[in-house]
Amino acid sequence: MAPDPQLRPGTLAVTAGRPDKTPDAPLNTPITMAATYVAGGEVEYGRYGNPTWTALEDALGALEGGRCLTFASGLAAVATVLDLVGKEGRVVVPKHAYTGTIMQLADLESRGRLTAEMVDITDTEAVVKACDGAALVWLESPTNPALEVADIPTITAAAHEAGAYVVVDNTFATPLLQRPLEDDVDLVVHSATKYLAGHSDVQMGAIVTRDDELWSVLKGRRDLVGAIPGPFEAWLTLRGLRTLHLRVERAQANAQELVRRLGEHPALSEVRYPGFGAIISIVLAQGEMAADLLSRKTRLWIHATSLGGVESSLERRRRWKAEAATIPDGLVRLSVGIEDVEDLWEDLRAALDGCVG
């Protein structure tokens, strides 16, 4: 069933990607477990398509305002976008970004495939200057884990003038809080593992675009490489998407209340929050040891490396060697879930109290 473009995002999350409303039709698209199809149709083989993927792609495409392709993971989606860059092409990327993206760029650069120029994404003038001669401008806004915000419209205009594609990783904001395609961005990437699926039980990636030619090229790459999602994972992600608006609304409200309270805690030297979303980064005044202690002392908050689930989690990001050296040793990224905010605060405050002085 084609989505109604006049519907608001919360309604689209619930209604898009449903089967046609015919008598006795299921309300939800069934899981199609098929590797082989009868010849003569549009699919032909399981690497080229699946009705369960299509339902999810219809729903996410409607939310972002474009055409969607799903992938086996967020990094599979990232790799497919980077394949658009020709040999020795230059990619502009934030110096603070998802480590998987940075590691892929470093690997491609080490093999002479491309060059990567890292920029301070908050310095719009410098980013605009870096666009000259670039093949691709990669944006995160907010960045992971520094939570810096980019001037997407200005950078996109400069990149297009220079002949570069622009991609925005919209994992943190989700299409409910930010729709980059409306700012003329060429591609939006998601780790659907995070907020879109929302229950820490799926690995999946997605790319959304309004450019039919780009969509066809990326679809061809997915068909060739085989970085396809499983039908069950697609079904789980679509089921999770149905409550995206409720989860984001609750998690964001929790985050905003926690930010208000965290600013007064003596264990912290800094609280970073871009003003929207459910990710907070805090910096422990006593540095690395205090941050590690905090990760061990919470009872409700889970020490884990992922984010965007219904449960609240936290992690000291510099425990990973690939994290940028400009991220403070004592920075802890908080992924705020949908629990009762008073319980979250009591647990976090008690742990922070043990990290003072």
C-alpha cells in the first residue's frame, strides 16, 4: 500500500509498508523465507529482492522522504556508499564520527583507493573550503560521540557547487527529528540496528535517496556484493519502526530532564547535548579512571557499546583504540532509554557520587 505523503511522521511509522486492505489480508507483511523464486517475475532470486525487505523499505523511505534500500548492517550501507567514490577520489569527513566509518575510510586510504580529509564539522567555513575538489562529503549531525551539529544546508550547497555528493548519517537524529533529504542532501544512511529497530536484537543498515539513478546504482552494488538483510531481521526492524515515534519522544524527554540535572553534578566537567535526541555525552572531571568506575557502578544503566534501544546504556568511548584522540579520555556516551526518568537519575546520580574527588 502506497503511503500517503500528507500523513504526519508518527502516523507514517504505523501505517507505511502495510499490505493492501483487502478482505482477510494480514495487517502486517508476512515474513517471506525464500532464496529461490519461480522464474518470470521481477525478483527471480533471493539476492535481488524480498517482499519483507520491500515493506520495510517502503516505510523507511516514506519517513525520510525518498527511496530506501536495506542492508545487512550499518557498515554494509556505509561501504556501499563509499563505493561511489572513484579511485583516488577525496572524501571529506568529520574528525569526530562513527569509528566504523573512520576505519573503513582509513582502510580504503591505506590501499590507495581514496583519500580522506578530516574536518571540524562545526567550522562551516573550513568545511565549505574542503569541499573544493571532493567527490563525497560525509556528514554526521550530531557527531558520534562529540555531539557536534553541522550546518547541513550550507555545506550541502557548497558541496554540490563543487560537484560532490553529500551523505548524512542520520542514525542519532532519526527521520523524526531531522530529514536531511529536505536540505537537498543526496543520501541518508542509517544503522537501523539502533533507533529504527530499537530493541537491541537486530543488525541492519539502510540508505535513502531521492535520486532514482543513484538508487539504481546502489541497488546494483547490493545485488552484486550480496550485503542483503535477512527476512526475519527486516520483519523485526519494521515491527520496531511502528513505535519509533513513541520511543523517540519518551527517550528525548528523559534525556532533556537528565541534562538539566547533570549540569549541577560535581563529578562532571562537561555535559554535551545538541538540544534534541536521546544521546548525551558527559566528561568526568577525574578523567579515564572515574569514567571506567562509573561504567561499573551503575545498576540500571547497562555498560554496552551500542545505542538507541529501549534500555539505557553508557560507555567510555576512548576504551576503543579507533576512537579519535581528540575525544576526552573521561567522556562517557549515554544512550537514554524509555525507563522512568526518576529511576534513571537515581541510579546515575548514585554512581556519579562515587566518582567525585
